[in-house]
Amino acid sequence: QFSYNADNYGVLLHCPDSGDTACIDAGDATATEAALTQSGWSLTHLFITHHHGDHTAGLTSLKATHNAHVIGPPPRSTPISGIDHAVWDGDSFEFANRQVHVIATPGHTTDMINFYLPDEKIVFTGDTLFALGCGRVFEGSFDMMWNSLEKLRALPDDIIIYCSHEYTQANADFAITVDPHNDALSKRREQVIEQRANNIATVPTIMSVEKATNPFLRPDDLLIRAHLDMAHASNADVFAEIRRRKDAF
């Protein structure tokens, strides 16, 4: 994992047997090249989660320099120049002799996809699911975003989650306002504050921890519902209220 811009993360995924190396998103060619130089790996693939510039700005340069094979979403809102293989929900493809499953998670954008490698127990969630948070809903609807998060929430508890931004401390500060009686969340917030004070990344995270502490995955929690005075609302409506509060936080 490597940093770029103010708070973005990229990830190099490498197989020592095949020599294949994928970069998850291509927001900064210079930062990606530096990570490749440091690792000594040769880029073969780019996995693109969505069209936003902080995920695609370096795509053209990296593809040209390394002749990388680019896998990403079909054009749903803003087309992404340079996609070689468009994939969508339920599709899968082989990378380094592993199956990569594609999970469409529209909401933040309508073209958002996530990459799930079950054999490696990792998922790359882009700007859909963050540590203690979720992406802002720009192009989709709240219902669409909740449906996407339900797909991710259904993944096994031991799945490691790589997301694309270091937003965790701000997310923790908000989460405690809608889930104030969650002891696990309180302890995690203290840990996150300490990590960030020491410039330690809070990503990746793990699904079991997110299910226990991330309010955007917990609209069915009775204490959150009571706190929001939404005991009888649908999960989608509770999620929407949490997301609206985060937008105004």
C-alpha cells in the first residue's frame, strides 16, 4: 500500500510465482512508479474502481509505460479512457492464477466496482466502504448505496478490506455521534486517534471490525435505531439518515 495526494491509497498486488503485478486504481502515476521502483516489481495490470480523477489521472501514463492491461467498469456516467476489459457485477476474471470476482457497488458513482479475491481473503472497495465510513453519494441514491453496502456486508468476517482513502479519524468522530453506546467503537476511536497521531495508516481493515463498529453497516442495530428515533424504519431509511447526518457533520 502506498499514499498519494492528501489522503489517497493505492495498492500493488503482486504474485511472486507468476510475476504479475496489479495496481488498484491509477490516481497518481509518479507515486505508482515510485512504489514499483521500491518493490522491484513490473506492472502488468491496472484494476480501476471508478472514474473519479483521483483514481484515474495516471492511467494513460502507466498503461503506456508498462503496456499494462486495464480492467475497469463499463461507461455508466463518465467513460474511462483506456479500459481494455470492462467488467460488472457478477463477472470474474483470472489474475495470477486466482479468480477475481467483481462486485458492482454503485452509489458514490454509478460505475463503481469492487474487486474481491476470495482465495486471498481480500477485497478492494474503492470509495464504497471505508474504515468506519462509506463514500458520499454523488451519482446514485441512498437506496442504491445501501444495496451496495449490503453486498459487502455479506462477505466473510475475515476478509481484509483495502479502501482508497485515509478518512478513518474523521469517520470515527462522526460514528460516535450516532452510535454512542458502542464500547467497541469507543475503543476503536481511541486507537485510531493514537495511530494517526503517530502517522500510522488505519487501512487496511477487516470485515468483522467494520461490522462491529461502522455505523453505515449497522442500520439494523437496535441502539442506533433508538438513538435516531427510528425503531420501526427500514434499514435503507436508517442508513439514509446516517448518511445525511454525515454529509452535514
